[in-house]
Amino acid sequence: MKLFVYGSLKRGYQHFEELAGATFVGEAQTLDPAWLFQVDDYPALVYPSAQLGWMATPDVSAGPGAIEGEIFEIGEVLLAHLDRFEDVPDLYQRRRLMVVMRDGDLATQAETYVMRADQIEAFSRQRRATRLSRRAW
């Protein structure tokens, strides 16, 4: 199966070794717009809440957009390891999403790790989360 990573699991980042045994497929970006937050020292991909006004901003450039990352091919054993590493379901949730490969291929499905909007709101109130204006970690 394909896994989309957008933060510390990317090649050259601090937790890339957790992907030992995975095969790099290529660079990609999310098809559906999302936000990238920094929670403590880690990134969190967050899809906008359906609640009107959630994390509203008058700055259109700070709105949700395509998040950049990398695609890896992984097996079930590695996926189970990553679920434990990402503290699923307590911290992150695994979600299937559509991504577009940078080389122009059609959209494809991949698994990724996201945070729920209510978690980000709680971390924001504790001053532990900051919405990033950039679309890449």
C-alpha cells in the first residue's frame, strides 16, 4: 500500500529510519486542501472542520492548500509499526486520502497520519500548536 508522509518521516528528516524497508515512490501533494500545523516539535496535517468559522483567517494565503510530501510503498507489518509510532488513535489518526504525484501522474490513494480539528483546537488553546503558512515541512 502507499503511504503519504509530510514531516519527520520524510527522507533526510529525524524519523526517516522508521520507514526502514519501505520503497520510495516519489514526491506528491494532497489533492484536497488541508492545513499544516506545528504541534510542539512535530508537524500535523489537519483537514478543515465542517464547523463554520473554524480557524478562520482574513488572509486567504493562510487558508488550506495542497500539502507537499513523499509517497512510499509499505507492507502491513510496517504499517502496524508506524501506527504505534504515530500513537494511533490517541494522537494521530490514519486516513486514506488522494494525492497527486509531482511527476504528473494521475491522482492515487494513499494512507497518511492526520490530527483531528478538535485536537488542534485544544493544542492551540494550550499554545502548543501553530498553523504554518507554508505547505511543506
